[in-house]
Amino acid sequence: MFGIKTRTPTLDEQRAALADMLMDGMSLLAPLFDAADGMRADLLARGWTSQIAEHLAGQWLAAMLAKVSEA
């Protein structure tokens, strides 16, 4: 009734915008995933079992993702 009339985006436009935002978010999180992969490889090279290396890297990654989500 008052103000500037704006067009409501279509469902396809909303889906495209969501996909773009998710892709941008993943590119920002990629260094964390890379660091966790490097941590796992380093632990394996130091003689830790694959299960322990995977667990420790996963715990670190989960903690970092929680910190990111707090911001």
C-alpha cells in the first residue's frame, strides 16, 4: 500500500540465491577442511593409528566449525 513496491522473487530465483550463498560459504570453510586433512596426514606420518588420527582431526574440525558458527 505504501512505499516502493518490490517484486517477490520466484522460487527458482530463491533456490539459485541459496545455492550461491552455500557455495560461497563452502569456499570460506575450505581452509578448515584442508587443515584437518593435513593434521590427519601429519598424525599418520608420526605413527598414530588411522582411527586415532581421524578422530583427532575430526574433533578439531568440529571445534573450529563451532567457533565459526558462533561469529
